[in-house]
Amino acid sequence: MEFGVVICPRCRMARAVKLGQKTTTCTRCGKKFEVKGRVVYRAGDAREAAAAVAEVNKKLMEK
């Protein structure tokens, strides 16, 4: 199963989603948004996706 990393359009927090999922809800702010067009990283498994989420969030915090 493949995973993707998306960034919430409201609070700018990254999270992992299963690719093929149409929508997701941000666990931080509760915003529901479409996944399509928002995938910033593709991962082959959940462990890789979790590491990517941590890295993306780290980079977003630096800005």
C-alpha cells in the first residue's frame, strides 16, 4: 500500500494519507480537504511516510 504526505491548507501541518483516499481531515485543526493535487511526497510504506511527515513538518517550522 502506498502513502502520500499532504499539507493542511489551513494550519500548514503535514500528515500521511493512503494514496487513493479522496479526502482527509487534519488532526491538528480539523479542516477537511481534498487529497488530490496536494501530495508533496509519495512513500512505499507507513514507516517511510511517517519519516517524511516529520521531515516536512521540520522544514515547515523553519520557515
